[in-house]
Amino acid sequence: MSADVIYLAEGPRVGIRHFSQGDAEEFTTLAGESRALHHPWLSPPTDAGAFMVYARRLAQDPARAGFLLCERDGGAPGRIAGFININNIVEGAFLSGALGYGAFAHSTGRGLMGEGLGLVTRYAFGTLGLHRLEVNIQPANKASIALVRRAGYRLEGYSPDFLHIDGAWRDHERWAITAEMLSRT
């Protein structure tokens, strides 16, 4: 991806943009290099065919919005650092969505996901007009819990056997933030 890309939103070190078919090679390479980091929490596509299906679904399904977090500084401007998707977008009286996300191994520990999560959260409440975002996290995923806690999300509950991941039904903690909570920070 060119360093002169136009982002939907930008922070000091990260910009967010939508997925494109041209991202397949970089994304799948990074996902493959990050398998140990992602297991057993998630499994992003690691081959071009699966990526194309994934990116097409994000682009065509009005109940989904997908964002790539790209580095803006350092030695590789435009390099994909991670991804955040808003799934199950519901309009009407609910105005809500559920986040799914992952960092790539080369970007961990640098604060890029925190910056990107803030950008996506503000984009969701502003441009997309949502009122609430929810994240469901397995209790042992301490890094993900720390990420949403730092971003101002609150723990709202516990859901046993919530999602089928890595061959089993997994318990999850439910974290959420509303537009009002974000405006108070």
C-alpha cells in the first residue's frame, strides 16, 4: 500500500482504512506470521482465497464494516499493523455493533492497536452513527482485556459457551462502550 493513501481517520502513528482486494498478499503473510499470537483467540484468513471471501463480505454486508490499521510512521509507512471489524451492526433503536480485532506480531507492544481502537470507536460513533460497541473476550485473553479497559470500555457481564472458537464453545466476558461514555473521556 502506498504511503500516500487517504485514511478514514488518522492518529499520530496509525491510520484506518477499509480492506481492499490488493491487501490479500500482505494481510495473509502477516496473519501467517502471527498464528502463535492469535491462537486460540481468532483465526484470520491466511490464504488469498479465504482473504477475498473475507474482504468481500466486509465490503458487501451492510451489517459489517472492516478497517485495516496501517502504520503512518517508522520505516514502513502504510504497513498493515492489525485489523478491527464491526460485526452485527444493528440500526434503528439499537444502533450497535460488535467488534472483532487482531494485531499482527510485528506491531505488538507498540500501542498501535490502542490508537487504532480509539480511531475506529470514534469513527463508529461519528461517521457510522452508532451508539454502542461491544467486545466479547475470552477471560484468559489478558492482552485484549487490557486493550479495551485502557480504551474506556466497561465490563458488563459474562457469557458462558458464547462463541465456537478453536473447536470448542468458549466463555467470554462482555465489554462495551457507548457514545456518551466516550464523550466523557
